Amino acid sequence: MKEDFDENDPDQYCGIAVDEAFGICLSPEQAFRQAARLFGLSQAEINNLFPIEEVYSDIIDEGLSDSKCVNRTELVSWVLARAWQLFVEDGVPSIMTSFERAWSEARYECGDFGIGV
């Protein structure tokens, strides 16, 4: 196991379980669809966002703005797109880690607008 793994921390075991659950999906696209559902997007919003492979770069290129930071659908769409980019293009080894990094970036960027995420 990793050096920084604390066997007494149940959150670490749960994180591993979530990564394993995403790994059961037949494709990253399916895993990201499930994440979109977990993040509270409606079926119509999910249909507009997927296939994410076709739209993620446009979403990333548009970036975050103050209006997007306060719009749940826009913010979650950006996080999904950025996590996809991190996982598929940048080679982040787990979907869970790609989401953690994408949310961290969103908090930082929206913070520049004085908006807490």
C-alpha cells in the first residue's frame, strides 16, 4: 500500500471503493455519466453534456466566470469537463482524483470572483 495510506482512516477505504466502483463501468464515459447523476444533474442536463468527449474542450475553453460559478449546472458541467480532461488527456490515474482536482480548481477560480464553492 501507499506510504501515506492510513489503515485506520475509513475515508481512505471508501475512496478506494469508489474508484473500484467506477472501474466496473465499461467505459470512462459511463462512469462520468453516473457522476453527473450523483452531482444532481437532471437527465436533460446529462443528455446535453454527453457524450462528454465531444463537448468537454469547448466547456474548458469557455472557462469559469462569476455567473458560471453561481449556476449549479454550469459549475458541475465545468467540473465534469475538467475532470474528464485530467483523466483522459493528462493521465490522472483515478477518476476520484480527477474529480478532487477539478473541484479544487473550481474552488480556486471561483474564489477569484469572491464566490465560495
